[in-house]
Amino acid sequence: MLATDSANRYLTCMVQGSGYTAKRKSLKQRIQGFIRRSYWQMDIADSAWIADTALIDRTWPKGIHIGANAIIHHHAVVLTHDMTRGLYLDTHVGSGSIVGARAIILPGIRVGSGCVIEAGSLVSRDVPDGARVMGNPAKPVGTQQVEAIA
């Protein structure tokens, strides 16, 4: 799965037999990460991989906390505010967690370390460490052991 050519290397995370793969950070992703950390003051680990199409809320940017080796896939949404209720809350994504494509994490939610949020899930409650959740609203479907292979 890993190519020897540095331009085509992949970071592969194996989740009990199913492979989640993400390319190395593109130039656009590196620039977005720099702006998120420097200008918006978001707490994002350098090793976190965030797709360039993912929406990381900028309404309350200091409320974003993303741990090391976390993966946020394409078109996923991480929110820190709710204008209808006037809420501005901290949202945490733990280290080694994987957020699937088009998943939505609502404001004030804490996703534990090593969690897997399946694609299209709506996370409206805290997720404990190592849990795997799916659905709308997201419900636990088991636990996972996440191993990062570089």
C-alpha cells in the first residue's frame, strides 16, 4: 500500500481490516493549516490531516481542538457555534480519531481518542475513547483499535 515514490506516499490507518487512506498533505492543505493555526488561533496538531474541502467552523475559532494524527475527510463539518440558540462551545476531536466524509460534529461535542465516525453521521453526543459511531444521530456500533502505519 505504501509507494516508494515520495509524491505518491500514503498514510494508511488500518481499522480492524478496513483501510482508511489519506494522501500526504497538499500545498493547499498546508497553507490552510497554517492560516487556521496562526490567523484563526485554532488548536490543531501539526500531524492532523484535514481534507481541503472539510469545513472547520471559523465563527468561534478558538473552540476548535483537533488532536495529533486525527483525520477529517472530505466535506466533513466541525461546528463550534449554534446561532439559533446563541451557543459558542469548544469542540474536541481526539488524537488518532477518524471523521468520515460528510460527517457533522455539533458544537460542544468531545470525540475521544481513537474514535471512528462513519461517513454521513451526525454526532450530537460525546463519543468515548475507541468508539465507532454511525447514523443520524450517531450511535455506537462497537469499539475499534486504530493503528497508524507510516
